[in-house]
Amino acid sequence: MRSEPFRVLRPFAQRLSVAFFTKEDDHLSEEKVHDHLHAKQSASLSQVHGGRAVIFRESSASTIEADALATDSEGLALIVRVADCQSFVVYEPTKHVAGLIHAGWRGLLAGVIPSFFDLLFKEWQIRPEETFVGAAPSLCLACSRFTDPAKELPAIRSEFFSGNLVNLRAIAEDQLHSLGVRTQRFERMEGCTCCDARTYWSYRGGDREAVRKGMTNILACALTPLV
């Protein structure tokens, strides 16, 4: 487990707990995850690689189909599971709101990132430039190979393609910064899930069957009471 893995979020460590769980943690139940974060309960999604974002204020166990979630409830651990896809934790300290985004390449096409920030504004009038964002390990450029990127990702600009390789990280960061997330408030953890499949669960890195059975990396966060 990597506890408080983002330097950009450490000034808020007394208000927001963040952890990234990998193969080193074996298979964790959601109860164990929220216990690690000293939360009372947890909320997770039935992730479908789409563009929907939802709000949780109480416990929910993977029944709602969506790929991003947010909360203003203290003591509620938010959870997303990833095995090569990108995942992001987002925090706005003034209104004390946190959220997570699961963004595979299909989610990037479906607009899950702008959908999440639309939700923040509609519910809390939070603008992207007011947030701090951390990105967990995911596929690097060298491991993001597609058959025909121009056909498979028709809405993506060709500048993000290098032959059959697609810079998924750069696509996500372009979306974040275009929305208004400040460069100095964004941080990406080092590491590629596929290149370092000994550390991370990776669908492309040889763990296909294990991932299908639910063995994944986990990004989780929980708000703690304001003091």
C-alpha cells in the first residue's frame, strides 16, 4: 500500500486520506480498504468504461454503473479498481469535496473526465482550477498499443498517436488542463502497470485471468473531519 502517495495532496493529509493498493497488498476487501483509511464505510461502482459520474453520501457496494464518484461525506471511503486504466483522485479543500475517476481509453472517449467536473460544478459550484488532482500508475506510452488508433479512437487528435501506440496519459492530461486544472496542482505517480507487472495487477502484463476474477489495483480516498 502506498499511503498519501501524492505530494500535491500532502498539505491536506489531516483532511483527506489517500491510498493506492497493489499486488503487494494481496486481495483486499472493500471493508479492509476503508479500515486502512480509518473510514466508517465505503462506496464503489460497477465500472463500465463509460462517462457517467455520480455522488455518494452513504455506503454502496458496486451496484451503480458509473466510472467516477464524488462525496462531501466525511468517513466514507471512495474506491475505484484499475488494471492498466488511469485513475485519478480529486480534492477541493475549501468545500471539502473529494472524488475518484476511472478512465480507460473508452472512458476517455466517453468523456468521463469532463463529466466528473461537470458534476462538481452542478452540485458544489466547484471549478476545475480550484481542485488538486493525483493520477495513479497506469499504462505508459510504450504499452498502449492499438490495432488502428485512428479508427479505434476517432475523436482523439492524431498528435497523441505514434504509429500503433497511443499516449493515453497525455490525452487525459490534455482534457484536465483544457478544463482548467492547474499544472502545479496536478501530479502523476511514477510507474507503468504493465512494465512493472510484478508490483501492479496488469491486464496487458499477464494477469488477464486474475483481473477477470477481481484482482486489481485499488485507488481509494476518504474525507476526514475538518479541524
